[in-house]
Amino acid sequence: MIKHLNHKLWYLLLVWLCTTLTSANVYAQTVSGTVTDSETGETLPGATILVQGTDKGTVTDANGKYSLPLPDGQHTLHISFVGYISQQIQIQGRSKIDVSLQLDISSLSEVVVVGYGTQKKKDVTGAVSSIDSKDLNQGAITNPLQQISGKAAGVNINQIGSEPGSSPNVRIRGITSLIGGNDPLVVVDGIQGNMDLLNQVPPSEIESIDILKDASATAIYGSRGAPGVIIITTKSSKEGKTSVEYSATASMDFLANKLDIFSADQWREQADLWGVPVSADHGSDTDWYDLLTQTGNTQNHTISFGGGSSNFNYRASVSAILQDGVVINSSNDNYIARIQATQRALDDKLTLTINLNNSIRKNIGSPGSVGRASFTSNLITNTYVSKPTDPVLFSDGSYYFDENVFQYINPYAVAETIVNESETHTQFGSLKADLELIEGLTLGWFGSWRKVDNNSGYFAPSSSTIPFAVDNDGVANVNTNLTDEKLMDISINYKKSIDDHSFNILGVYEWQGQVYQGHFAQAKGFINDITTYNALQLGSIDKVLPGDISSYKNDRKLVSFLGRLNYTYADKYIFTASVRRDGSSVFGADHKWGTFPSASLAWILSNENFIGDKALISNLKLRVGYGVTGNQQGLYPQQSLQLVGYGGTTYFGGELINNYVVTQNANSNLRWETRYQTNVGIDFGFFDDKLTGTIDAYSAVTKNLLFNYTVPQPPYPYDQITANVGSLKNEGIEFSLFYNMKPSSDLSITLGGNFTLMRNEVLELGGNINGINVETDYVSWGYNSFLVEGQPIGSYYILQNDGKDADTNEELVADLNGDGIIDQSSRSEDRYYAGNALPTYTFAFTPSLKYKNFDLSMVWRGSGGNKIYNKINKDFSLFENLGKSNMLSSSTDLGLYTTKYESDLWLEDGSFVRFENLTVGYTFDTQNIKYVNSLRLSLTGNNLLLFTKYTGLDPELNLSGGNGSGYDAGMYPRTRSVALGLNVSF
């Protein structure tokens, strides 16, 4: 690992040295002092002090103190701090100048980023959650979503295992679609993209994250905003002398949990008890799980520098995020470079901003699926399944393989021999120009691009023991995927205030285009393992099949016209309305265009005269909003067309020829999936905002629900069609509350948290498709969960366990319809509703405190109301597997079964409470540390405690709402980590 890291860190160190070496200056005097809040007297760490007309400056330390060497001559200091009114002070020979800054109320309000602009927080009428950089989670962070876990009501972030390079799932206000896509739109500095865009953002470079939740806020993004919008603003350039910042975290990652399986001696004891043949014992004592796991580590390094003048400023950074997983031979390295610069001209009427980003991500993945049937297809699950009495190697040094066991897997051979790696190059950037034509009227142009080039290779030699590789004398493949996205918009914005009336009018034309292309090639039958996947031509020509070579290319376009009006009267009454017209190339000829309007109102009661005691009721705002959003996610460009594809081969005229068959039905009526949402909310603050909170209630109905329906043949040539038929409803209540205490000048405490209650219901599934009535009210959704009209997505309809036959060990299930037959078919009347795979409530508790230079923060998070189908527990309990695999200790406690039904015996409560994050930090007084402006050390623990009744590895499974949600068949292990952090600026 050290060798792996050294050459990368040397490069980062070189960049740092180049930015910090400057020529010496001779100073005539030094001025020092303290910057404080004029009202409270609290010191202001991080305030900027500049010598006007020069590039000389500094920032205050943790105690608000500063010291600044001055050149000869008379000078004026410019003192500024975010949210405060700046001051200019003439030095006039003084060596000590203390400064008190006043709060700038209007500036403090400018904190919320919304679609295509910003709004004062007090003027926001929709449901928006904002998280500032100082409130983001810390520690071994590799993805920005981990920074906001537990920080926003209605935003469920679900981490499935801790595989290097993996990203959490995120759902904003539940499931909005069945196949149309539920991932929110991600916007980074104006650049729109999918969830993968988050992998190109260094967590330490984030300034703020704003989450748009209701349709009145997201409708401005039209067809891309239905599942919600996550807007990330990165740290930007600032006026002043060049400053250098370095942040780093280094963690040790440990296995958080493991299943209780038998040792070799325990297995032999149980085998003897149950009469397993002695031939199944091969005399070894192997701990497969220990053999394949290790202590992992995560490192995150970022060096940034920036500065500039009143007309030009810049910021650049280089980051390295390096992960070695807890499973051997799994890792992910992500290198990111970014630069941002702003130029002002024409007396500040013209502003040009450029953002450039480049990343290289190298992933060595665990083999994932190992080509074995049933629940043992997962490598980690195989470490539990493999018998502890089996050896790792034969006496000749080759990997052990048991030919008497069907689809036998040696997990250590899999981990050591399989090559599964990828490299992804991503470039994205933007250019923005704003020109003030007259006072209040601004013409804007914005263009962005994003290119993703992914190349992956896979090689499984016959020695890997994977059945597919063994049968084919080795398998290798290469896969290349290229994504090219472009966006351009032209905007006109007019702002005007007349007495108590304020207007903000925005109009935008936008064009988006995406091109996707790639190819796949596979070969089998290699005489040796030397070339892995780098010489497919060495494979056997006799083993080539038509599906071993493929390629594709498609594109899609989106054209949009949008407008928005913000109107405020007397700082009390606020009205916002928007409309967006989208045209998409993916829909049927007569349904390419969709219109998505929204409107919202807010009333700031705390500004009314009848609210007498402003200290008691410092903020009280009522909000109501309604909006419509569209969805085209999950659809590919030719979704509305009839497609043909390979259908096997046949002999014709004495020759073997390819057959082509219809693989997709045409649907000229394919149209926008549309979501209608109403939101009612209240923002409140009491006792001078010591107690603050937000309550939101929402109801959203998705109509024209996209789904794949079964249709008759004929008239259709293919038995499935993608169509808009059903509808889906989501309802919920969100509650956030914070209480800020300051018992003394040295101690401040914040107690905060959020709670979300939500319900999902399938309103309709069947209907008319192109003149044919499809009666569909009950659809299998995978592993005993179903889509049923009147029930939530992922409802369990399952057989009811009724004990076990004491003589045969056969599981008994209830004959619920009393016909004397146990029917396991999907529509069986012996099935009953036994719960849901998705949580009905989530919550978080996020207390923090600061005492002098120490700070402490915590995140407790949980969810409940859902059940998990424990497939591992079920399959481990089969008596027939005892001689072929290891067993769970709990399986023998429960009692082995000779046969099995898919019953509710294996459903478990999925509720949990997790102590997710604990950070303790210390900020040093750098007044007497030369060249150092700030210095902070921290210690963070992640995933420290878990309280749950679930008996599997971890209750956070696939809760995305897709097919198979709430189903546990094994996963990459979840880790518990301890991280040291360093933040220093010069």
C-alpha cells in the first residue's frame, strides 16, 4: 500500500510547494487585533483582513485574532466576513486595531441555491433543505451523499455495504416511479448530471448542498426534477492574496459485523449429530471469512490554492481519494483536479466564470457474482457457505476443488485469480457569462460539457473454480462505454424593486444532448492465464457465440423553454410561479412535448405588526405550493419504436444463417410520466431563533406511470410493451427541530434532529394500451414481494408458517383458503399481506457542541416499519446442505428443515438505530504560528454502534424501491472506521 501511494503523494506535495514558495518582502510594521460580532461580542474566526490596493492579507484564527505585516506607507484595511457588513479602516500608524462587524441581514439570507439562481432564505416558498459545509458529516468520506446522511428530513440515504467505489442510494420523498427512475437530478455548479457526477466532486471542496424536495421547487427542472434535485456548490475563488489549504483524512476500516458460523470442530459435532457421511469431512480447519478479509483503509487528500484581485480571482485543487477494501484485492482510487476562475470587466457589468474538472478513477472490484446458482452467487456469502473442513489448496499447490459438490466454489481462488478492474476518465466543465445590459437587466449564457470514458476488463481462469470459467477453459471480456453530454442555455433576468414591491423575472432557453456508445467483446478457451483480458484473439474460435460481440450507439435530445416569476410585497407576502416546456426525443411522435407548471405562496407572519414580541416569535412563515414535474429517466432513445434483434440461427439453403426477431413492440403513444405534488409547510423560530424548525406535509400522485406490461400475441409480435397506464401515490410529513444554547461565552450547544413519516400506495396498474385492456392489479416484484393495487410498492404476499413436523422436520404452512392444497403460485389465496420492504419512517438526531477550541458532533440515524426477507438464513437452514456447506449457529438453534416453502418464517423486522458518526475536533490558536492561518485536528468514528433485531449482517439493504428491495442474499461487508483528520491553511 505504501508503495502504491508514495508516487501520488509526491506529486501532490510538489503542487503544494510550487504554490507556497514566494519571494521575500520587507515590512515596516505589523498591525494586529481581534474581530468580533458587534452585538454578541463573539470572536469571528476566518474573517478576511486585506490591505486595500495590494494583494497582502490574512484571516483571523480560531480566536478571531489576526496579525498582518504592512509595507511602508499609509494604508487602509478592508475587513470582511460572510454574513456581516464589511468595514474599511485607515491604519494611521496604529499597531493594534480591534474590529466589530455588524450582521448584514440581507446577506445572511442569500444562502439558498435554487434552480437557475439563488434566493434569500426568507423568500423561499418551496420545500428546500440546505446544509452548509460546517454542518457536513466528517470522517472517511468518499462520496458527498455520506456528508448529508441524517441531515435532511425526507432524504433517505441508504449505504449498501462498503465496497470501494460504491455509492449510496438516495431517495427524496420516497419512490416516484416503477421503471422511470428514482434517482434525483444532481447539479454541480450549474452542471446537470446523474448520480455518477458525485464521484467527480471532492468532499472537502463542497461549500454547500441544497436539496429541492417539492414540485414547486423542482418544476423549474421539468422532466429531470421529478425525483428531486441535489444542488452542490463547490468552494469558489475569493479576493485576496494567494492562500493554500490542505485537508486530509486517513482511516482504518474494520468489519462491522460477521455471521456466526461453525468452526471446523463445531461443524464436525453437528455433522455427527445429524448423520452426515464422514466423506464430507476433508480434515482441514479453514476460516474462509478470515482468509478473504483484512483491515481496510481510506485516505482523502486535497490541496487547494486561490486568490486574486477585485477583477480576477481563481481557485484550484488536486485531490486523491484512495480506498483499500476489507475484502482482499478490492480497491478504488479516485484522482480529481479542478480549477475555477472569475473575471470581471466593463465596470463589473460583465462577469465570466469558467470551471474545469478532470478525474481518473481506477477500480479493482471484488468478483461480485461468481456464476453460481442461488444465494451463493455472491463471493462474500461463499465465505460463509464453504465448509471449514475443506482445504484451501491441494497438496500440489493448486486450488482445492470438490467435484462431488454441484457448482463448488473455492472463494479464495476466486479472490486471488479473477481480474475485475476498470478505469474511468471523466472531464466536465462549464463557461458562464453574465452581462448587465441596464440596471437590473442581465443577459446570461451558460454552456457545459461532460465526457465519461469507461474501460473495464474481466478475466476468470479455469483455476478460479467458477463453473462458467471451468467449463470454458477460462473466460475474458472487455467493455467500453463512452458518454458525451452537452448543455447550453441562454437566460434573461430582470430584478426591480418599487417601494414595497420586488420583482425577479427569469426566462431561459435550454438545449441538452447526450450521446452514448460502446462495445463488448468476450472470448473463452485460453491455453494459459498470462494475457488475462488483454489478448482476446488467443481464445478458442470454437467457443465464440453470437452474444460474445456487441456494440451500440444512441443519442437523445431535450429542448426546453422556461420562465419564473418571484414577487415579494412588503417583505411579508411572497409569490413564486414557474412554467417549463420540455420536448424530448425519446417519446412517441405525438407526445414529445410536456408542460410543467408550479406556483407557491408564503406569508411571513413574523413581519406582521400584530406579532408583538419579536424576540419570542423571531420567525414564522407559512408556505403552500403545487407543481407538476415530468419523468423520462429509465427510457432509452428508441423506447417508442419497434426493434428487432438476434433470434438464434437456422439452416436455410444448406447454410447456417442468423435469425432476427422482434424484441420490442412499438408504442407511438409513449408519453411523459407526470407527477402532481402539493406541499404545505411552516418555518418557525422562537426566542431570537434559539429554537428553530420546519414542518412540511406533502401529497404526490404520479400518473401515466411507466411500466412494462404483458400483452397478447397476436396482435403484438412481442409479449411485452412499455406503456403509460398506472398511477402511484406518496404522502408524508417531515419535521426538523433545532435548539441552540449558549450557557457561557466558551460553550455553545446545538440539539437537532429530523423525523419523516411516509406512505406509498399503488393506485392503479391495469388499463387500456392502444385499444387493448390490460387487467393488471397484481404484479410480482421479486422474492415474494408484489405490486398490488391499494398497497405499497414491495408488499410481501407470502405463505404463513405454521410450525414444523416433529417427525420429518418438514416446514408446515397454513392453508389459508381451506381447500386442502398449499398453493405457492403468485396469485395463490394461501398468500397473505405480511408487511412491506420499504421503511415507513426515518429519523436522525444530530447534536453538537463547542467548548473553547474543542468541538464535538454526532449523527444518530434510523428507520423502521419495514421487513427483510432473510434468504441467507433460509438457505442455511436446509438440512440437505449440511454436508455440502457450513451452517449458521442460529440455524441449528431453530432446527434444520428437510424441505422448505417460501414462508414468512424468514421475514424479519428491518428497523434499526445506528450511531453513524462521532467527530471530536480541536482548532489551534495560530496567532503565534508563522505562516499558518488556521489549523484543526479531528478524530472521527463512523458506524460505531448498531441496534437492530435483524439477524443478518446489516439491515440497510437495497431499499431503492426497485425489484428485489428488502431481499438479503449477501453483500459486501459494512465497515466500522476510525479516521484522523487534518485541516490547515497558509
